[in-house]
Amino acid sequence: MQDIDYDKAEYVTNRELENDEGEKTGRVKMFSYDNETFHYQLKCPYCGHQFEGSDELGSRPWWIECPECTRSSNINRIKDAAKKEVKKRGPDGVDPDDI
């Protein structure tokens, strides 16, 4: 895989991929400079085959097929890890616990 110029990259990810049993047995490294052509290196979570390529990927979710076992891996969007806690508010906008 070519070196990534992080200052020019529009999208970059490097994370583990799960198989059907939920085990993290695969990995994907992917980047794009224009959000059209994506360069990737993938270790298939199903058969362990390692391969790389470049593709124009459409809208999400993205699916990349392993050339060895023909299973597809979903490269989904990483959700925001921060959880927001919503407090219950009374009719006047004041949290009853704050009184």
C-alpha cells in the first residue's frame, strides 16, 4: 500500500473487522484523497487472505469482496464513540434532580 499523505486525505481508517462469530480476525486500512477513489489493504476476517486494491466506491455502506473466498466485508461508518446523556426535564425545563 502506498504511503498516505494525511494532510491531503479526505478519509482514512485502520481498524479490525469481525467475522460472523464476532471475533476480530480481519483488518482494513483504507484512505481516499477525493472521497471517490478508495485505496485499501484488507485481511479477510473469514479466510485470512490478505489483498489490496483501489476502487471507486459509491455511497455507504461499502462492501469489499475477498478474491479468495468471495465473502464480502462491510466497511461501515464508525459511529461517534462519545455517548450523550439526556436528562429528563420537567415542564419548565428544570431537571428535578437539580432542585
